[in-house]
Amino acid sequence: MPANSAKEAERPPTWKVLVLATRPNTLAASFTPVLVGFAVASRELGALDPAPAFRFWVFACLIQIGTNLHNDYADFVKGADTDDRVGQARATQKGWLSPGQTAGLSTAALVAAASIGASLARRPGCGGWMTFVTITSVFNALAYTGGPFPLGYVGLGNVSIGYSGLGDVFVFAYFGLVATLAPYYLALEAGAPRACPAALLAAAAAVGCLATAIIVVNNLRDRHTDVRAGKRTLAVRFGGAAARAEYLALVLAAYGAVAACVALRAAPAAWLLPLLSAPLAAKTTRSVFAEEGAALNAYVGGTAKLQLLFGLLLTAGVYASG
């Protein structure tokens, strides 16, 4: 059977192709920080209208989807996604979507995200920071693996700005700090004090550490094909042992952040509820240390599930503490 016919025969239904293209296993990474941020903001400011936080979550989710789709498109046309790829199936690599279709879907997601970001920026007191977040998010969704000087290929991947699939540092900043703090700052009235509560900052750091752990597993899995394609992630630069050490440090830091917050009396003891997820964290970490290649696929999504469980327990602790 010709190669093209074989690919067509194994092609899933279109709806499933579109779902798989969004990388659903890690989409919780855009939901968890907003959920936690809204809970802590409600504790600090009183009962809040959930609509602005919900709109920000939709914005973050669309940025994540648009980034993933553009990453799939650009990696394919630059030769990073080949039949040697050990990661989960990508629609363009498999021939289920043409490069043009993938790029078009990415553009649609990013345009929708930008329109939501622009509407949130019109809220009193939100114009400056929300405009910055919107512009940098869309720019780096396109610039990390696309354009004439793709950041991921010229050694700037770990100091670029962006969401899932981009540099470790700013995955922490955007999926941790920005997405968790956003519900609080969207709820502040114009002219209100802008200082960030210590408890909110600790929650953001914890969620951000687990978000970064997701990308660490992704880069650990892909490091051998990335080095051949010229992508310079931390796992490529420093090797598998360093990536695993980074993963362990991030998981420990997530739990340490909430424990320190309680120990310093910045939050009540109920905030220790995320410790109930520690057995899952230990199991996932052992597997990340033990597995290689395609076997790590389960722990990219598994780390996102750990982050979600951690966030749900922390949210429960926040509401339980009144």
C-alpha cells in the first residue's frame, strides 16, 4: 500500500484529530492556576464575580492551544518532527492535517485569544499589564519555533516569554505567576493598592513549579531528537540527569512553598491539603527518573494531572479556611 494511502487509512476521525492537535493531556495547565488564583483572590477580597477570571482562563487556554499548534507546524516544516519522534502523535507529522491547516488553526486560536485579552485590558486598572501579557503571549507563540530567527533554535529558548512548550523560566512566570495572580488583579478596583499578598504569591509559585515540571518531562523525552534538530532546551544542553534533577527540585519546591506559607503564618493550616497528593508526586517522580523515550509520554500528562490535583486540593484548603 502506498505511504499516503496507509496514512489515510490510519487517520482518526476529524473531530479526534482536532482534539489530539490541542494536546489535551496538558490543557489543565491553563486551568489550574486560574482556579487557584480565583480562590485566593476571593479569600483576600471577598466574594468576586467569576466572569473576568473565566475569560482569562479562556484566553490562557487559547494561547496554549495556539502555541501548541504553531509549534507542531513549525517543527514539522523545519524537520524537527520526523518518524523518529518518540513523543505523542502530532497531527501535522502524521499527515492528518496539512501544514497550512495547522497554521490556520493556530492563527484562529491566537486571534481569538488576542480579542479576549484586549477586552480584559479595557477593565479599569488592567490596561498596562494585560496588554503586555496579551502581546508577549501571542508574539512568542509564533516566535519560539517560527519566523526567520526561531528562539528555540538559536539558544534563547529558556529566556523567551510564553506558554506551554516554550522556555522553562517563563513557563513558570506565565503558567505560575501571571495566570494565578490575574484573577486578583482583574478584581481590584482602579486606584486600589496593588501589593501582592504573600499567600497568593506562594500559591502562584507552587502552581508554577508544577507547570514547569510538565515542560521538563517533555524536553527530557525529546532531547535526542531535539539535539539533531538544533533545539537548545535545558535537557539538550545539560543532559538527562540534570533534567531529572530539575524535575525533582520543582516538585519539592511546589510542596515547600505552601508548607512555608503555613509555617510563616501567611496562610492557615488547611492550605496543607495539597500534601495529600504527595504519594502521587512521589510515584510520578520515580517514574520520570526510571523511564526513557516514549515511556515518558505518560508522565507529561501525568505531571499535568498532578498539578491539577494539587490545585484542587489547595483550592479546597483555601475555601475550607474561610
